[in-house]
Amino acid sequence: MKHISVFSAVLLALSLPVAAHEGHDHADEKKAMVNLGNAPQRLPDGAVFLPKSAQRSMGVLTQPVADQAVPRIVELAGRVIMDPHLGGRVQAMIPGRIEAAGAHGLPSAGSKVRKGDILAWVVPSTGQIERSNQSALLAELKASFALAEKRVHRLQELADTIPRKEIEIAESDVASLRGRIAAVGGGLSSREALLAPVSGVIAASNAVVGQVVEPRELIFEIIDPDGLHVEASAYEALALEDVAAATVAIGERSVPLNFIGASRRLREQALPLIFENHAVGAGLTLPLGQPVKVQVRMKSVVRGMPVPMAALSRNTANEVIVWVKDAPERFIARPVQITPLDGVRVVISRGLKSGERVVVQGASLISQIR
């Protein structure tokens, strides 16, 4: 009977539910792991669970950040301008009609030209009454010229009997009439040649065959293909002696610029700063008049952690955040304070610790996980 009672007690103990130790609810833990599975999802604390397979398919890349000294950057609005030394404009001097300069027609934008090339002709346009008056004057001058020549011939035949002075006066009259005929005749049939003032590439062409133009009208713009000039506008006081250089972003590429100088006259309440870059094809990277963001690099330095702009995103509160890899498959959002660096990178001055791994590719995709 004693053995039977012990056996019954063991069976009763096995049939009762097993209670977990305090702080170790194994059932809830197992349920949580089952809920995570292999699907990316946002956790209750705001972090994101992202399996390794999903990280590879989304192209998520991370890199550690390090605190370092970087130049202080001031971002200014700017625009691309023409190099005044190596660029030029072609304008009409007289009213008239555009004609092609050769068998190839008018040069188009992007064509290479050399200094002195004839780009087009401007045939002067005159009224009917003015042309009639010029034609009448030309006919009168030709008649006077014919009489003057006959008079010179007669005087030369009588050279032995008349003073040499009269012959010289008659010859002077012939020369004068010849010049007046050439001037009036040239005015009726002449045309103005539009010459390339510099060698380079045609940036803009406003010419069409048969087009009627007015004096000072812009016909062609020519730029140096290897020179880029940018004018930045500083609306706040800026220590010009502290300006070192600048950069401008073109897509995912940062183009360096050298500081030339600043104007001493305000333009629309802003101080213009001029930057340049001379390299092969630099002038063809941006069109004239293109608005750009210029990252002006100062000589003074600040401390921060540079990261690519692709690492930045925004949360629901419209705060700038970066995603930090807290665990192999766990990412947390960190609000940060940033300043521009070179157009493709920014400097994080607050919100991160040196050594943390930041998502530099795929951050926007992580932000979309719900």
C-alpha cells in the first residue's frame, strides 16, 4: 500500500502545471520569439527587428562613426555664372536679319568654336524710303565721280600750261568721291559678322535663320569647358579671412571649389562670394544660371561625426534621425543634430556615441517598416 501511495503522489505531481521561476516566464518568452519569426517588424519600444536575410535583400549597410575634428561649414545659396576671363557673349550691333555663316548653317548649343570664328551674319534692315535715298545719293556720287575723272584727264593733258596745284585738287576730289561711293555702297550691301570673342563651347544660342534682331540683343553665349564659376550669396556677416574653400554637390559627387574673393558691394542685401574650379570638363557639369547649394569651408574647426546624407531620415515627429545597429537583427532610431559638410555628407554633433554602427544605406527602407 505504501508503494501505491508513492506512485499516486508522483502521478499527481506530473499532472499539475509547472510554475516558472520569478522573472523567467518561459511561455511568454517563447511566444515572443514565435511572433518575431523572419519578417521585419516594428517592436513595441520603437526599435525595428530586421532579420539577416531581410538586411541582405534591402541592401542595408552600416559603418562605425568616430568623433573627429572637421572644418566648420556654412551653407549658402549660389548660382553658376560665366567666367569673365574665359567666357563671352555675342550681341548684335545693328538691327537686321540673321543669316547663316556657311554651308553648315548656324552653330547650335554645345558646338565648339575658336576665337575669331564667324558664327553668323546680320544683314542690316533699312526702310524703303531710306534705301531709296541712299540709292539716289549713290547714283549722284557716281555721276560726280565720272565728271571728276574726266576733269583730271583734261588737266593732265594740259600739265605744261596750268599750275600743278589745280591737278592735285582735281585728283583729291576723285579720291574723295571714290571713298564716298564705297561708304554708301557698303551701307546698302554690307552685313555685320558675328565673331566668337573667345574659344570654348556655345552654352546658349538664340539665333534662327531669318530672325530679326535689335541692337544689343544677345545671340550667343560662349563658356570655357574647363572652367566652373559659382557665385554664393552671404546674407549674414561672414569673416572673409576665415573662408578657405567650398564644395558643391552634383548628384552623389562633391566638386571642390577655390575661393577667389568677395565683392565689396551688396547685391539684394547679400554679399557675393566668387568660387571657381578649373579642371577638364568642369564648365560642362552645371549649366549657366543653375541654382546650387554651396558648402563654404571655413578655416576654423568643430568636432563631430561625419556620415553620408543617405544615413538621414525622419520620424513621425519630423525629427532628423539615424538608425543605429543595437544588435545583429535589431535597429533603434536616434534623433540627431546635424550640420552640412560637403554636400554629400553631414556632421552629427549630438545624438550619437563614438564607435556606434550607423546605417548608411537603406535607412529610408527601415523607416518604412511598421
